[in-house]
Amino acid sequence: MRRLVNSDAIESLLVSRGFTVVEPEKLSFAMQVQLFRQAEVIVGATGAAFANIIFSESHARIAILISQQEDVIYWYWQNMARASGKAVSYVFGSNVDSATRNVHADFQVPLESVIEFVNDLGLSRAMSHSHIHASAIIHPEAVLAEGVIVDPYAVIGKAVIGRDTRIHAHVVIADGVRIGDGVEVFPGAFIGKEPKGAGALARTPEFDRFVEIGSNSSIGPHAVLYYDVRIGRNTLIGDGASIREQCCVGNFCVISRYVTLNYNAHIGDRTKIMDNTHITGNCRIGNDVFVSINVGTTNDNVIKGGYADHIAGPVIEDGATLAVGVSVLPGVVVGAHAMVGAGALVTRDVEAGTTVMGIPAKPRPAVPKDATPRIQQ
């Protein structure tokens, strides 16, 4: 009903000063609350969206662009702000048609008045979004917290990105992604890829359209995280890693370079999976597990039987170790704190605390007590 006719010029000015343009009416209630709560400075044309200032911090600077006429109730926003410990400023304009006195008439605000308000801010500290490169493409409903840096040619959908997070060049972040504080996403990563069967898969991918990445994690160059993936805090996802739908990775983990996690794989806390290893679909790996390089896990003994109930990934229990080049067959359980020697082929369950090696893997013979000193020497 009421239009700020020179809004394009004002928006361009504010963007050049580090502001981000948003349309609250297109956001969910929760996203509006978060957006206004985190904002340092809020500038906009008077309207119902300003009711969100009740969620703003007391130090937030609020400027309402409004036409100057006797019928306007200026104290409306002022009273709401004061009731929640804040104050508002008004930047006055005038109706486009001087004969129109309706409070909902179109109006314009002199650009000089907006410049004066922005200059009065002093910008003593960096604005929240002053480090977003002009070539980046960011959805108007994206929520970026204070201190986010977005490098050239990044594309960000309707995502929520936490404080002090760095999004490097050519990163793609899809709708529904939530990234915690202090995360770094390196160039070329794709977060929120939609699984596509393309008619070639035996199964139909099932997924929800979200990705969650915990605080202080790192996503390496060209890593691909599909939809329906959860990554814990302080976790490293290495260069070129691929994590498919329904996967969950715990806290303080390492998923190293070019590791692939197939669908519905679950990884516990403090687990390390090293370069070029494949974790098959429906695999379960516990806490404090170490999986070395070039390890292969499988989930299908039928091979060409199609996707069905016989698909069963291995289970690697807490504290187990798989050395370089190990192969683990479907449904096998490697017990807690067991160790599998380099190049072993694991065809049956490994008891907890034992060491196996060979093809097929068998328990290592016990070392005679009288041989211990010689071995130690």
C-alpha cells in the first residue's frame, strides 16, 4: 500500500556501506527473530516488519524512513522500542503527491538524509556484512551472522550461517543449510547437493533438504556434502571428500582427502578416516576409531541382486583400528578396540580386543612370554 519510491537508490547506498537488503515478509518467524536479534544497525521504510525490533539488542541502531506529516503517529515505533530498552531514529521524507495526506501514501526520502544518518554511525567497528564480495550471489532470505566473510563468486541460498564463518570463492551453499560459528568452507565446496538417481541406481535416494555443520569445523576444497547430512563441531572434512544423504559425522572427527561416505553411514566422535577410503552405505563406525588409507568396506554379497534387505554395512565398534589397505565384507562386526592388520580381508566378525591379519583375516598367534624381551630389543 505504501511505497518508498526511491528505495533502489537508498538500497544501493546502504549496500555500499556494508548493509544487506532483506525482505522480512518473505522470511519465517524464526528467521526474522534471528535476523533482528543479530543486527547491529537496522534501516528501513516504516511498516509492520519493524515490530521485530522487540527482539533487537539494546545497542542496536534503528532508523525508520517515514514521511513527515501531521497525521503520522511517530510515537508508535518509539514506544515499542523504549519498552524493550532501545531507541529509534527517524529519517524524514515527504509524500510524492503533496496533495495526498494519507499516511499510507507513497513517499520518498532524500538520499542526503540517509547518508547523514549512516555517517553519524561512525562505523567504529566493521559492519556485519562488510566483507561480502560484490560478485557473490546471496538469497534475500539467507541469514548471515556478524563477521561472516563471503569471497568472490560464492552462491548462498536460503541458508543460516553463524558468526565469524568464512565462505571462500566458488562455494555453493543450497537452501536449508545451517552452518555454525567459526566454520571455514574452502573454494569449490558444494554443500546441499540433491541426490539424483538418474535412472541408474538400484535404489531411490531418500533425503530431507537440510545440512547441518557444527561450529569450528572445516570443509575442504571441492568437498561435496549432499542433503540430509549432519557434521559435528570441530570436525575436518578433507579436500574432495564426498558425503552422501542420511550420513552423520560426530564431533572432533577427521574425514580426510577423497574419502567417500555412502548413504546412511554414521560416524561417532573423535574418529579418523584417512585418505582414499570408502565407507559403504549403512555402515556404522563408533567413537575413537582409526581407519587408515585405502580401506574398502562393502555392504552387498549378492553384487548384482539389486537393492533389497540383504544390504548390510559393516559395524566398526569403539576404539577399533583398521590398518592400510584393509577390506571389510558386508555385515561384519569389528569389535571394540580390535586391530586389523595391513592388507587383511575381513570375512567374519572380529572379537573385541583381538588382532587379526591375513587373507582371510585370522587372529594373530599369541606371543610366547619368553619371546617378549627379544621382541622389545
